[in-house]
Amino acid sequence: MTLRMFAISAALGATLLLTTGCATYRTISAVKYGDSSPRIYSGTSLNLYAISNNHSALSRLGVEPPACPILDLPASFALDTFILPITVSSVITERLRL
């Protein structure tokens, strides 16, 4: 019985995440070289700004947050952590103008 509940919960969670959008993908794909938009944990930041209704910070990121940022937050945090070496090296390279 618990395996069935786990499968249903996982399927429901995946469906919700896929329909709300991914903040990390949105913020990373919107950044252009030379742009001062933050890339390190940018998806997590976007979700947190949307949850706290920080409109000035949201406008600075330049992308729309997901429809349900509270649901997207764990997945964005995991993806931001996974791609952290890439985003850190990108920011360092840009700041050093390499």
C-alpha cells in the first residue's frame, strides 16, 4: 500500500512541477553575456522573490516567475545546486572579462 501511495505522490508532484514551469530554466536561459543578472541560485531567488511579493527584485531578474513558486522552489533549488559549478564559473569568467 505504501509503494502505491509513493507512486501516486511522485506522479502528482511531477505533474505539478511540469505544469508550473521551471524558474531556474527561465532565469538561466534569459541571461545574455555581459548582463548583470544574477545566475547563481537565480531560479531559487526568483521563486523566493515571487513568494515574498518583492516586485523590484522580480523586475531586476526580467522573467516571469512560475505560476506556483512554492511548488517550484524545491526543484529549482535542486537544479540550481546541480548546475552551481557551471554558474559560478560563468560569473567568474564574466567578471574577469575572460
